[in-house]
Amino acid sequence: MSERVWACVDGNEAAARVAHRLSDVCAIYPITPASNMGELADAYSAAGRTNLWGVVPAVVEFQSEAGAAGALHGAVTTGALGTTFTASQGLLLMLPVMYKIAGELTPAVIHVAARALATHALSIFGDHSDVMSARGTGWVMLSAASVQEAHDFALISHAATLRSRVPVMHFFDGFRTSHEVDKISLLDDDDLRALIRESDIAAHRARRLSPEHPQIRGTAQNPDVFFQGREAANTYYDEVGGIVARLFADLGERTGRNYGLVDYYGDPEAERVIVLMGSGTGAAREAVEVLRATGERVGVAVVRLYRPFPSAALAAALPATVKRIAVLDRCKEPGAPADPLHLDVLKALSDHCAEVPVIVGGRYGLGSKEFTPAMVAAVFTELQADKPRRHFTIGIVDDVTGHSLTVDQEFAVPTNAVQALFYGLGSDGTVGANKTTIKLIGEHTDLWAQGYFVYDSRKSGAVTVSHLRFGPDPIDSTYLITQADFVACHQFGLLERLPVLESARPGATLLLNSPYGADEVWEQLPANVQAQIVAKGVSVWVIDANRVAKEVGLGSRINTVMQPCFFALSGVLPVAEAIDLIKESVTATYAKRGASIVSRNHAAIDLALAAMSQVVVPEMAPQVPVSVEALPAHAPAFVRDVVVPLLREAGDLLPVSAMPVDGSFPSGTAQYEKRAIATEIPVWDPDLCIDCGKCVLACPHSAIRMKVFGPEQLAGAPEGFLSKPYASRDLPAGTLLSVQVAPDDCTGCGICVDVCPARSKEQVRHKSLDLAPAIGVRPAERPRYDFFLAIPEVDRLAVRHDTVKGSQLLQPLFEFSGACSGCGETPYLSLLTRLFGDRMLVANATGCSSIYGANLPTTPWSKNAAGRGPAWSNSLFEDNAEFGLGMRLAVEHRWTVAQQRLATLASTLDPELVAVLSAEPATDEADVARRRVAVESLKMALAGRDDPISTSLIADSDDLTPPSVWIVGGDGWAYDIGFGGLDHVLASGRNVNVLVLDTEVYSNTGGQASKATPRGAAAKFATSGKGTAKKDLGLLAQAYGDVYVAQIAIGANEMQTVRALQEAAAWPGPSLVIAYSTCIAHGIEMSTSMSHQRSAVASGYWPLYRVHPSPEPGTHPVSLDSKAPSIPVREFMAAETRFSMLAASDPERAEHLGQLAQADVNERWHYLTQLAGVERSMAVDPETSEALTTPEAAS
Amino acid sequence: MTQLTTHYLGLELKSPIVASPSPLTSELSTLLRLVEAGVGAVVLPSLFEEDVESESWSLHDRLEAGTGLTPEASNFLPDLDYGHLLADRHLRLVERASQRLGVPVIASLNGNSAGGWVHYAQQLVAAGADAIELNMYDVAIDPKQTAAEVEGGYLALVREVRAAVDVPVALKVGPHFTSFANFALELVAAGADGLVLFNRFYQPDLDIETRDVTPRLTLSTSVDLRLPLRWIALLHPLLPKTSLALTSGVHSGADVVKALLAGADVVMTTSALLREGPEYVSALTESLIAYLTEHEYESVAQLRGSAAHDAATDPRAYERAQYIKVLSSWPGGHGPH
């Protein structure tokens, strides 16, 4: 046996390292938390890494998981070794094909990072809802409980499917295992060869579909034989358990790691046993050890092979002494007599035990809810009760149905591992440095190492908490650290926001990145932090890492400054050795990006220790003031009771009764979260302002606003509240304008300053908006912003909506989202809600926009003073267009019903009122206002009537003002996974509006290529540069002839954007607006996110156009809104890293693709210019003289 | 056949006409055309350490921008192997030029750190450069820094690079030194094998519409020859063992002749070649030959320095800067009243 190689990897990498070597074809599609497996497989193949048979596997992205599964089916049917990687909704999309592959007894493997299914809410986190949905497919199900097992079981899966012919689904817990970094022993090629039998492969290939020995597979069978055929494969399933057991044995022989179909840990004479599978096993085993040490006879049985369920093996694994069993399920099957594993165990033991123990079931860990040894202990306590509950939950407080067990929070597991917590920001490199630290320790010492990372759900100012453990023994602690020996706070400001020392053990060490020195920092610490330091006897060290990083030219990236300090204080490694290792790792990681990256980081490492000093902690802590959350008086109770605890990191403590039963949350709660994450915010100089509104339009977070008002509104204005005269023909003389920043909501992206065109005459550098250090101006801006908010919104009928500045006077109803600082998508949504927010229904595809749009803790879609605002929902990724059309159908139906009722009552109502309400609705402001007034009159007219028609019409009077339906999503949805549905919806002729926020990659999952990705761009899944051209969605849509289509870029042509959205809304048929959306995945300077779009348009890369169908004879529907390309497309491409990185990597390919990209531009422009001259009129029904498919042409 | 051979930085050049850094010397194809047209040597475009760093940091910053940001994405761009960053591309050019051209290849370098100058000078030599030209310039904007400190910085750098490489080192400097003759001698004492006079800088301009500062380099004209001509003539007798290159303002055969008369070992030209194309070297060479022939010079060596400060009919003409003489030298001109 060769010497074992150890590596620190996460579960996804552990699985992918094996899967890639054992596959000919990997069909991939991104989905959290499995995306990394596909990314790694793609990267391995791009780097020329071969499989076990010396061939580079084909790693091919598909348009959806359904597509990937179909391709997997085709590949394995034709004799290839095939695999795919997925999770959650992706697995659901594979289900139909999974039945087929299993029914045809064809070897295949799916590696699953098990994740919750979207139900009352989406959750990207881990549980077994997805894999349990596949348990009827006929696939073998193998459950890995740790990173090492994800590596080992990947091999077992590939070997078992080839030997048994039954396809295998290998799963491990999303995040807890897929993203936990552990030290594991790597399987080498010989290990793989030892378990993969060439004869099995030969047999698989021999069964392949080939015209040389043709077969017909996939027949349709009649009632006479279908049943028998279904039973024909039974013997193969009977063999699976034995095959897996033998493979486990073979693996154990080679590696010393022994697994059974079911493994038992604990007292050999245990009376109480927990049965579970997955990562919770680690916590359970730890709890069992602690309880056994106190004399309790307990144990845990871990199910590894879940399908075919190893009933006999389970019975055999359990001690004969067992009297009570708790089966823990990490999923919920509403309405079932018990959750799946519970049912399986009941049946298995009733079949195999002479005397069946008491078997109860509990549910735990949904959506990555923590599962700790204390919870395990609580389950064992419950099993001791006279009558243990038959069904319970653990880990939450269920005060509605009372199913939850009480957990003794004092129950602790002793450990000899060093436990370290790191609080940082996503942007400061903390997570990356900690992953390196784990590798350094795990791969260069005999110590075991583990890392787990908890992220914020926002993409700007996101907080990360890293949980690291190092110790002499293997680490099974599959839960967060609550007794840290070492706590590092990489951002001083987090001390105010987060309970940084909550999880510090007594005598812990705190390392603080502080702008204040050791002798002055104490006074700057929040009082509760001071109190915890004193109470816990924490030793405190400070370093001004930002100063050191700045000195050596690292900007805000402080990771290599903080890292040596951790080693110096934690004593995990000798400091000198640690520093050498850190430097080596910096060199290994960054040398390819240039010597300067390495040298400056090395300089930072050299300076770090000398810059660190210890704080003398005073003996007495000052009085801790009671913390009062600064919520405005008008904050709703829901915000106080639910949202605020979420913001305080206390969401785990909320009971079931606090939660909406159907997942519906109030809109507009983002305004109550004052994150104050910007280091600089804009300051307005009214003397220079030209009232253009560009800053407001461009702001991704609706954090800079303008209002117009009469001078009387200035009464009571706080000091320094600024305004200027606003000239407009539409508003009274003397009207004032104020441009105001929301000082705690601005992310400091700088876009407003970049787009501001107004410069000082005296000092060119000074604009009407300049960035100023937030710390200096925020206190004064707060009362000004509050005052600004209290000024009444402008009369919507008094200002023009079809101009940039007019539209920006309207209230945004999308604000302060968690989108990236500088996001290129959100300005479109902000604009959309200004125009139509009070009458919008939004169907939002899963992706960035659904995450920044609705990921708790807060909701950015908001409402106006009248209580109206966008009503928003997310169904799925793949069905969004259909979801929106469904909304539209309901709107139309409700309209029809309301009209019928109105017609019935018409003779008793004012004819003018009836005329207004029965007229075909338009979407313009005046029509909506008129209709709403009429609805109020109608309600008054009907008040007091008690006939059923009148009462229903009053109740549903909103239906007389039909909302504007907007279908919103990214390019991954529109071009790929949802295209079939989108196409269908566009073909429907119905009045829906589709807004595609086109970032040209799957942004939310980390920048994987979509069919919107342009030629020549490097993206994940297209690491060598995408070789094919971007799909032209606009051209496809306009072929229908009755679809309004626009291609827009808000940063390049604001006016065209405003116009296109209004035309789309007004168009009575389907409309499609494709919006160029800059993204951090483009590799651009995000403060120029808007202005950069000008070169996208000037180069012809993103031509602007509108296609406005009309039945009028001689219509030219296509309007080209941008000029002929005036700069080469290379000039645009050179400014974006997604293109330029390819030139630095493979210049010949970059050059070739660059030429093709120019050819694409030339061809498209040539085509568009011809289209602009084409006459096309919608077909007209000769009988009615109306345009076919749409009721009427828009004005 | 008239002998055009000259020596520059200890290298024997078949012609004193050298192509100085420009887009023409940044591509192998145009370099070959220059050689074909008869250049004695080529100076490749400067490797700017600042550009190298800027490219690296831009790449690094953008690759790192989204790391650790969300649980769903470890980052937002793939990370590749970058074997073709600016420095790699430049070194590859040096390597290919030195292998293919058959004339000396002089690599030019502009560092922005002490370590960077040495590091990249060594790399350029390793790639095959026959000599190194240090493209030194500094806009001394720090009011606390004295002239002596500025000059001291230059000298230290020359010593460091000189000690680190085993090929000749030339210095391309600007004219803005208070006592240039003294400074030139000190540079040579510090180890410079040659001086290239003078560097022309990008000078800021203003766009009167946007009011933005727009750095701009304009091509030289023959008028720009005068300043280096003077200093070549003055330094020639002072630095008999040091190579002198005249650059700036060489546009015609006459300009070439003037530079050689003043004492230049080589004459560097960029703007004329950019305007006229690489083949213009042949025309310059023919003009030079014609002059030599017409004036019965046997060689460039014989011509070189024959009108330098110590050999000129009126040495004081190099020393004076008064405008009376200049103005009155205009045809029909008159001095001020």
C-alpha cells in the first residue's frame, strides 16, 4: 500500500476528486451547495486531468438539471461512465429520468449535496428533503456523514453501480459536509483501481446501445406485462447490500477505514439508541461518549446504505439490550404517519426483531438548523421518560403544537482541540485566510483540522464567521463553536453589531483589528464587550491591520496581516514555522498573478507581529448599559418581534408561533435595518446640482433620493438640510428640490458620484456629489434623512414619468436590498417600482434577484404611504415565466368576474362610473388614478347593499384595477432553465411584462456560463473562454411579431431605459425587456458600473433597440436606439477581467475569440440595421379589424 | 564602401542608426523590417514595472472581489494560469528578438522600486538582452526632497543594477538637472556604460471641454534635436570612454549627421519611423552615406565628434544660450531694439 497523502478539502472537493477520475462524461449544472463539484470537475478537465483510464472526461454544462440528467441517461445508455452533481430543486428536476435509468438497470452516479426543498420559503441550506424525494426512484442511496466519507463513498458509489447495475445516489449534507473543510486521507489511483472492476466496466460497455448489436430500450408496455417487467429486476436490488458491504470491506482492507451498511457506536449493552444518518452522526457520537462516561447505556446507529434499506443489517447492528429507539429524520413529510427513516426503521425492526423496542421519531436540523450534542442528550433524556413522545422535534421551540424537546444548553462536550472563531467581512479575505490556515496546519503537521464558515445572506457588507478547530484527535464536532479558545474580530465595527464574545470560553484570547492602539482601545470598546472581557478573563490583543495592509499596498485586504497574529497567539504551530508556511502558501496561491502580489503579502506578514500588542484590561468593568434598539416609533410589531431578533443573530431563539404559517412576510422591512456599512457616503452640493436625477436612477440601493416640495415644507428642517429651487413647467413656482442620502443604507459604492455630470466651475474635481468619510458626515445626515422621509411624496400626476428626472421624483418601492455594492441589476428594479410599484405583481425567478429581493432577515420590496406596493413572489428557477402568466390569468379572470358583476349592477349605478370601470384598463398613471377614484365611488355607492353580487363586488373591488404583471429574472433563467416556459409565455399573446436582468452568467451561484455568456469571456464552466456566441434572446422573441422587445442599458442611455419600460408596460400583449446588468462576475471596477455601460453600447457589444409591433400598415417596428459602433469591441473587452484574464492565460485563443467577437458585433449590427428598415405589421382579423393575438396596439 | 560601423556600449553595430522604443519595436514582425532596413540595433519598449504591477493587482483585485461574499459562491470568476502577463509577454519578446534579429537587442526598463529595477534587469538579461537601457525619469514633486537627494537616488540605482547584471547598462535620462555635466560624470562613475540623451516625457494636457487632464505624447520634430545635440557635443570630450546616444528629433539624414558630428555613437529615432515606416531607416542610411561620400569621410568613426565641443570652430556656441545670437541668426533677423 502506498503512503497515504493527507489533504484539507471540503466535502464537495472530496467527492469531485473521485468522481472525475471515475467518469467519462460529467453532465453539470450549477446549484447551491453542489455547484463546486461541477466547477471542480470542469476545472480538472480544463487543466487536462484525466480519468483513471487516461482520458480527459467530457464535462458539459446543460440548460437545467433536467437537461443534465437527460444527458447522463444518454451517456450511460451508450456505454459511458457517467455522473452528475446536484442538490435540492436540481435533484427534483432529475427525478423523472432517475426512474428511467434505474428501471433500465444502467450504472450511473449522482453526487448530491443534500439541501432543503423550497416550500414555505427557499433554503439553500442542508437537510434531507431532496434526497428523500428520490427514494422511490429505484436508485441506491448511500449516505456519507463526513468529508472523509464523502471521499470514500464516492468511490464506493461508482464501484457499486458498475457491479450491481443499479444507479447510485451518493449524498452528504449540504454545507455541513459539502462546505466543511476537513483533513482527510486521499484515495490514490490504486485504491480506485482496486475497487473498480474492469470486468464490470466491460459488462457495462457490452450492454451499451449500439447499431452493431441493436436493441430497443424504452419500450411502452401494456397491462399484460408491465407489472411483471417491473418485478424482473428484483434480484439486482437484492444483491446491492452485499455488493456495498463487500466494497466497504475492500476499502477497509486498503485504508483501515471500516464502514458497515449500518454502523453502531456506543455501549454494547445500550438500552437507548438513536438511529440517524448524515452529518448529525458526529454530534451524536460525541454526546454518546459523554453520556457513557457518566454511566448511561446509550448508543447511536448510523445508517450508511439507505436504499435498498438494510433491514437485517440494522437489526444486527443494534445491541440486543436496546429497549428504546429514537429515529431522527432531517426532513419533513407533512401528513405522513412518520418521517421516512422512522418508518423504515419501524418496518425493518418489526420484520427482524422478535421483540420490537419502543421506536419514536424526531425531526431535526431542517435547513441547516444546528444539531448539537446537547440536543442529542435531550433526545436520550426523552427516551428515558415514562412515555417518550412518539414524534418530536429537536433544536427549535415549538410553542404551537408542543412537539419540541427542551435542550439543556449546559450540556458540553470536552475537547482537546483548539477552537477558534473569526469574525470578518466577505471582502476582507478572512474566509480565504482561514481556509489556508486549515491547510497549513492539517497538511504540515500531525494535527487534525476542521473549518466551517457561516455567511451573511447579503452580498454587500456581508459578515462571515469562521469556525476552526485543530487538535491531536480526529474532529467529529459537526456543529458551531460555542466555547472558543481564540476569537479574532477582523473588523472593529462588528463589535457593535455582533455578539463577538458570546462564544468565547473563560480565559479566551481576543485578537482585535483596531484603529486604536493598546493604550486607547479600551475606552472605544462597547460596554457589553468590556463586561464580557472582564467577566470571562479574556486576554486582549490589538493590531491596526488596516494600517499595515495599507502601508504595504494591500488596500483593505488584511488577511495576511491577521493570519500570523493568530498563529502567534494560538500557539498551534511555532511562529517562525507558521510564518514560513504562510509565505509559502501565499507564493503558491498568488505567484501566478504576479510577483508583486506575493511580495506585498510577504511584506505584510513580516510586519504583522511587531504591529500587535496586548491590552492591559482594567480590573473593573463599567456598568453595562441596557441595549436599546433604535427602532422608529412607527415600526410594526412584526418588525420588533421577529425582524429585530433576526438582525440580532437571535433568530434561532424565535419560537414556531413567531413564524407566518405560509411563509408570507410583510414587505418593506429593510428600512429598519440600519447597517451603516459604507466607509464613504455622498455629500450633495445643491449649488452645482443640475436636477438631472442620474444619481438617483443609478443608485443600486435606492439610497440616494430626490424630492420636490413647496417651501413651506422646510419648516422644522434640521440644521444643514439642503434644498435648491427646482424649475419645472409642471410644478408651481418656488418648488424646491432636495437630494438626500440615506446615510445608514448607502453602501458607499460611489456610482452616484461617478455618474454625476455637474462639476464646479472653480474646482473641476468637485462635483455636485462627492464622497466623504461616512464617520464624519453620517451623524448629521441621519436627522436630515428622517426629515426628508417625512416630506410628502410628489403628486404622481403632477410630474412627467417619461423623463429621467421626472421618473426619479417618484418614490422607489424597492430599497436597501442585500445586493452587491454597485449591483447592475437593482437600478432597473428601483426604476420599475417608481413607475409601476403601486400596481405591480412580480413573479421573480430564483437567483440573485430573489436572494437580494427576499432573503431574510429583511424585505426590500416596500410600499407607499397608501399601503400599496409591489406584491412579490418566487416560485422556482425554472417555472418563473409560467408562474407570472398564471398570475396574469388570475388577474384576467378576476377582471372578467368583476365586469360581470358590474354589468349586472350597472343599471343601479352612475353610468359614468360604470363607463370608467368597464373601460379596457391601461397602465398609465392617469388611468390607474381615475380607476381608483371610481372604485372608491363604487364602494360608496354599494355600501349598505346586502345582495351577494354587491357584497362580492365590494370585497373584490381591487380587481377593477388590474395590476401590471412583471416577470423578473436573470439570464440563467431566461436563456437556459426557464427558456422553454418563457418562450411559451411570449407566444401566449397575454399581457405580461418580462424583465431579464442579464449579467451574462449565473451570478448567484458564482459566475457559471449561461447561454447569455458572450464569446471570449472566461466563466466557470467555460474556463478556457466561451467559444460560442451569446444567444440572441431579443431576436428570437421578436420573431413572434406581436411581442414588444427592448434591449436596454441603463448606464448607457437612461432615457431609452425609461421609455422602454413604459412601452413594455403599456403594450397589451407580451413584452420582453433585456437589461444589461453589470456584475462583479465581469471583473470591472464596480464604482463605474453604470458609466462602463457606455462602452458596451459604443462598441456595438450591446446595441440598444426597441421592437414595437403595430397593426398599422407600413410599420417599421424596429427602432435602433444606439449609434453604429464607434470603438472596437476589444476596447470594451479589455476593461473587463472576464475577457482580459483569457489574454493573460491563453493569448492565442483570446486573440482568436476577440476577432470572432468583433465579427459577432459586425454581423449583428449589420443585421439590426437592416431590421430597422424592415416593414412588418401585425396580422389583422378581417372580421373585427383587430390585430391578431393582442387586443389592441399600444399608443 | 563607406564604413558605417560604430561601437555602442561595447557592442559593435553595423550602423549608428538605432530604432528606439516605439510600437515598431514591440512586435517581431516590425522589428524584422527595421533590421531589414538597416538599423544597427534596436531598443525594445520599456518594461514598466508599474504597468506590470497594475496588471497584476487589477487581476488580483477583481478575482478576489467576490470571494467569501456569499454562501452560494466561493468566488465569481474562474482562476486560470496566467503565463502571459505583461512581464511574461515582454520577456518573450526579448527572447525572440535576441534569437531572430541578428543585431544587438537593447532592453529598456522602468522600475518603480529598488528591488524591481534589479529583478527585472536580471530577467531581461536572462531573456537574452545584449544591453540594458534604464529608462529613468522622475517628476520631483516632493518639496522636501533636495536636488542632491534626487540625483543620489539615480546614482544608487545605477550602482545596484550595474552590480546585478553582466551586460552593459545605459541610462536614458531627462535634461532637467541643474548641473547636468557634473551629474553625467557621476552617473558614469557610478557604473553607467552609456548615456541616452534625452528622455521625452508624456506631458499633461487639458481637454477644455471636459476639463480633464489628458496626458499626451506628441511626436518629435527636428527642432527637438537641438537640446540633446548640445549636450552630446559638450559631454563628448568629457566622457571619451562612455557611449553616447542621441535621441529625440532625428528626422532626416541631416539630423543623423548632426548627431554624429556632435559626438554621438548612435543616433536613435522613433517619430520619423512611426511617421514614415520602418523602411525609412534605409533612406536615413542612404543620406548618411551620401553625406560621408560627398564630404569624403571614410567612416562614421571619423565623422563622430568632429564638431563636438572640443573640436568645434566655435566651442562657445555650445555654451551660450543668449537669444540675441539666435534671433539674429534668422535670415534677415534682427536683435531686439
